[in-house]
Amino acid sequence: MPSVSSRRSAIHLAFRLALIIVASLVSLLPASAQTLERIRDRGHLICGATGILPAFSQNIDGRWSGFDVDLCRALAAAIFGDPNLVEFRALNGDSRFVQLQTGAIDIVIRNAPWTVRRDTTFNAQYVTTTFFDGQAFLVPESLGFVSAYELNNVTVCVIDGSEEQQRMRDFFFEIQASYEEVPYEDLEDLGAAYRAGLCNAVTGSGRWLYAIRRALDEPAIHRILPERISKELLGPVVADGDENWFEIVRWTIFAIIDAEELGVTSLNVEQMKAARNPAIRRLLGLQTDFGTPLGLAPTFMTDVIRLVGNYSEIYDRNFGPQTGAALLRGLNSLWGNGGLLYAPPIR
């Protein structure tokens, strides 16, 4: 029978081995496991965005603007109470996930649609949908089309060999309409060809068609037809492994959506603090503290709304009539207004 001292030695050795195993497992945890702490120590958020996609994100003379850019600023407002404490980095399609995995950036805000491959292959996860999109058609108002199902006897510019080309073929076969393809190699060619009158329609994602339309001399005399013949869900992406950071991003987005539904804006948020509506009081952090468990201020949602605005304000700022190329909300309307946009209640 082993002596007491030998049993103690065995127990001590087992304990040391257990500590080594635990330490090794901890070392394997992704760097993202302390994202909020890393951001605070740095003093600003680092947001990966598309370099040029008008109305979504663009960098003109060092000044970033756009719908996605405003969402990054909303996160900075949630963390610091200051929407300007954010650094933007332009990403291309090949580098966005690598920089996210290594911690070089904290979040990706760009135009990559949500797919199972992107959500499960690159140690990254989509947080929620902030913009619903899909393939559409851009046409001159002079043609008189108000629906994609009316298209007939048209020439259509399209990227050669693309998924959009095959979907367009399937669509025209379905509606039994006559058309002629005008294929090009890249997106920039589509806009140039359409402006030059080499085709009288363009097909592609709604956001790219909007960029083409916005660059035209008279955007108001061109129309993006309302139907979408594919579905594309766009939203922020974070690295796997940090559930708290995931929830911070998600509930910041949900807050701006719920704020629109509740009628809380950057202009009336201070007056709304006197409201008796429990849903508004929870949103503003006056009745229940949802911020502290996330490592944020109890009033972080108030800060976001006050400094950046609700979803409607952000949308109108970037796609509204003052841009000269207004984009109807369509699928991005609130669920109560016939759209797909909704967020869980704050309670």
C-alpha cells in the first residue's frame, strides 16, 4: 500500500498537471475573448469597412461617411459615449476575415452578404442583419417600367459569368420576356456602359445599383425597380470566441431599431426621459440596467441614440431625399410598415 507521503506526491503532481492543462487551454482561447478590454485600453474602436461604396462607406479626403460608418460610430458611442473614438480601415474581400481573426480590427462593417460559408468557415460570426438587399434592375424612368415583371425587349448590362447573370436568365425565362445580354467584366464597367447608353437596364445587387444611380448626372430620372430576385442579408461580423462583444454589437443595433419603433430620436431623447412608457424607460436605461452586465454604462442605449440617432435617422442621413438619389426603404422598413426590420424587445 502506498505511503501517505507518496500519495501526497501523486496528488501534488496531478494538481500541477491539471494547472498546466488549464493554462494551455487558456492560451488557445482567441484573442477576441477580451475585445471590450482591448478596445478600452487602446482608447478607440477599429472598424473594417469598404473603401468606396457610396452611401454605405466611403473615405473622402480622410473623412469617412455612410450607413455602415454610422453603425461603427454607434458602437463607439455605446462603449465610450463618444462616436468619434473610432478608426476606420478599408478592407478588400480577401483580407477582412484574417484581420478580424488576428485582432487587427475589432469588427467588420462592409458589404459582404451573410452566407453559411462566411459564418462557419473563417472563425467569424454574423451578428444580425442591418440591411436587407438582393439582385435588382436599374432602368431609366423614360421606359415606363415600375416593376421588374414588366421588363420586356430590353438590353441588360451584367457581369459575365456571374451568379447575377444566371439569376437574370432564370428570371426572364420565368416571366417569358424578351431581352438581350450585354456582358462586362467588372462592376465599374456596368456603370460606364449604362451612362453611355450601351444598355437600357443594369442588373446587380441593389446597393451597387444605388451607387451607379447616385453617380449619374440626373439620378432622379432613373429607377431601381422594387423587386429583388435574390436575397442578401448584410450586417456586422465579429470574431468567434467573445460572446460579450457579440452581445454588445447586437444590442447596440437592436437599440437603434427599437428606438425607431418607439419614436425615440436624437432630437427628442432628452424629453423622452419623462415618458411613462416602460418600453421607452427600459431603452433609455431609466428602469432596468442592461448595460452593466455587458460592461457598459446603464444608459449606453441613450448615448447611442443621442449621438448617432435611431435606424430611421441613420437611413435617411445616407439614403434620404437630401442625397439627390433617395432610396425607398422597402425591405428595410420596420416590420409594422411592411418591411423585414425588427428587433427583440428590450426587457
